[in-house]
Amino acid sequence: MSGQYWAVIGLLAIAAFAIRVTGLIAGGRIRASRHAWVLDEMPGLLVVSLVASSLAGQPPATWLAAAIAVGAAIGTNQVIATMALGMAAFAGLGWLGV
């Protein structure tokens, strides 16, 4: 490999390390601030944002199945039950032609 390839590999390694160090420093500062609650809520916020972006532009049957899954999540507080009921609702709505 030429020196250019090694330079690119080195630059990418430095960038990856810098991203991790920056996240570590920022996380420490956020934990020490009044915004620490955001880190506690981050996993749920990420899941909600992924689901919301997945639902954008979907037909009403998908939204209805998602609403049934939310109801199952609230009612059961079980991940497996939520997934099973959401999938069953989606399959049932598809079978009914909705």
C-alpha cells in the first residue's frame, strides 16, 4: 500500500478516536449539569424516533397496527407481548384487506 492509503487509515483512526473522546467528555459534562435527565431518557427517545421515522408515509393499516402495539405496550409492559400483538394486528389487517 502506498503512503496515501496509510494516511487515510491514520486519519480515520484519529477521527474515530476523537469522536469517542468527544462523546465521553460531553457525556460527563451533561451528567454534571441540570440536563442529566436527558441521558436517562435517551434510549426511549431513540426508539420512539426510529419508530416514528419508520411510520412516516405508511398506509393507515400500519398506523393502526402501531397503535395496537402501543396499547399492548401500555397494557402489558412486556416487549414480547407488544411485538406479538403488533405483528398479529398487522397480519390480521393485511388479511382483512385494510
